[in-house]
Amino acid sequence: MRVILIDDEKLALIQLKSMLMEQAEVEAVETFLEPKQAIRMVNQIQPDVAFLDIHMPEITGLELAELLQKACPNLDIVFVTAYDEYALQAFELNAVDYVMKPIKRERLQATVQRLAKRREYINPVNMIHNAVFVRCLQTFNISLSDEKMGSVKWRTAKAQEVFAYLIHHRGQLVRKSVLHELLWPNFDEKKATTHLYTTIYQIRQCLKKEGLEIPILSMEDAYMIEANAVSVDADEWERNMTRLSPIDMDNLFEHQRVLDAYRGDYLGDHDYLWAENERQRLRILWLNEALQVAEYYIQQGLRMEAMSVYHRIQARQPYYEHSYHALMVLYAEIGDRSAVEEQYHKLDTLLLEELGISPQPFIVEWYEQWIQNGSYS
């Protein structure tokens, strides 16, 4: 692992670097007293892990973590501090660990080992191919393979949601207090703790009954599912999409196959508010890919194929106005007047009834000119 350390105390940096270099899993360590310098260098270094002090004069470690992860999305974060009041906020930022000063070698070794296991998962060469397969696109199913998906019968809706939440945060510590607040916000701590323990027991029994080996680790005041214990369809879909080269006739089929593999929104069948950010992120990725495919079809003069993609966009994202306008233009080009009118009135009615607004001005202007001219593009 390549590691960077950021702390405004030089002695703390020297001590931590020395301790990390004792670990066989650590290949190189770069230290920074200035957070701004680390931000400038992170793209060049491409570290696997960043150890950050939370209390620094110019910028907090929490703010710095967000900036670094924007530059390196796969960067793991470990916070190091003498204070514990930011622990919950740190884990909400998906930190892998939170180490208190003064750091003990045994504690640091446990952190490095946990990080090493995560890196094994991130590296495709080391991925475990017989991991349990979890489907999160649209529905939530679990199986020993992608081909034979099963619908696990959970004892309670809470059991399903807790397990889905742990899968969502796989490879990360999920604090019990976070689960209390998420699922039993109106219960006192003792009652919420009892419900959580019962729910975790139900999950383990359910998985055992289905023959699914997904260990739920209990660490101090948190739970965790190891990242390499499961293979998630959303991960595979995103990996396949990011590996695609710019679209051309040679790889058009691969682009189309990625579009087809998106079975639906992330946990779309379940009203989990905590999944909304990931749901929206993947939805945007799919939309961008769909728009590229549709535009390529148009460039190649393949109007019917482009129309098919825009209709799919409409079905998945009915409030995305561009799809209606694109279809109006395409239908106008082939002289299908009724289809143009249908698209406009469909959009106009949807926005008025659902949102109380009108279509964007450029769409209204296009439609009015098309009506006047009989054909307008």
C-alpha cells in the first residue's frame, strides 16, 4: 500500500511514518505538514490510504478527506486524533478507521491489516470469484451466483434494511449508534440496542438457513461486512461501464450491453432514504451513457435506434425534458407530426400536473415554431 500522512505536528508525522514502515503491507509513506501541498500532490502520488489528523489550523481533517477523495475516489481514509468527539462524523465520511493518539503499535497493526483486506477487494486480480452475489439494482436479492438469484425471506423489514445498509457500507465500520438513529430514532439507547441485537441475530440465522456465508463482524461499537465477502451487481455494472473506450462501431454492442445490464435504480424497490445519494449517482451515470449512445446513433443516421434509447430514458427518468425534445426533433425529421405533438403534450401535462410548471422555454419555442412552419429542427 502507498500511504500519505498529513498532520501539522512534525514529530507526530515522524513517529507514525516509522511505525507504518514496520508493517510489511506498507510499500511507501509520504508525509505532509501542509494540507494544500497534499492536495496538489495526491494525483501524482495516487496513494491507497491517507492518515489524517482531524485538528489542523487551516483546514480540518474532515474537510480535507472530502477534497482528497474527490481527487482519488478509491482512497481509504484513516483519521488520527487525540479527541473523540468527531468519531461519528468521521465514520459518516466513510472512514475505514479512527485511531486515537497516542497510537499503539498493536492498534495500528490492526488498522493496516483491515486496510490490506480492503485493497485485496479493490484490486480485480485478487477479487474472490466465489463470493456471494448481491443484486441491488432495482430489487434486493442474494445468491451464490448471478445466474441463480433467490429472494431471501427476512423475518422482518428491519432485518432486511439493516442487512442492506451493511451491504451498502461493505468494508466499512457501521457504528451501532448510527443504526439506532436510522431505524429506532424514538427509542432510548437501551431499547434500541436490544432491537439491534435481535435484528442482527435474525439476519445471521436467515443467512445460515439460506446457506449464505456472509460474516457480520462485530468490532467494539460497530458492525462490518468485509468487502470481499460479497460481489454486488452495481459494482460490476459500474466497472464494466468505466472500462469502455469512446463509442464507435467496433464497441457499440458493448455500450448497448452496459445500458441493458442496468436493471433498474439502486434499491429502487425499497424506500430507503439513506440509499438516495447512491441511487442518484448511478442513475446519472446510466443517463450519461444512454445519451452518448443515442447521440452516436444520430451521428450515424440511425434515427430509429436513437428513438429507442430516448424512449428508454423517458421510461426511467420521466422528468428529464431533453428526451422529449430529442424525440420531437427526430419525429419531425421523419415527418411524423402526430408523434411530435404527442411528445410535447405528454411533457406539458406531466410537468403541469406533477410539478405545476411548464416545459423549458427553448422547448416551448421549438414547438411553437414547428407548428408555424410545419417542420422545424
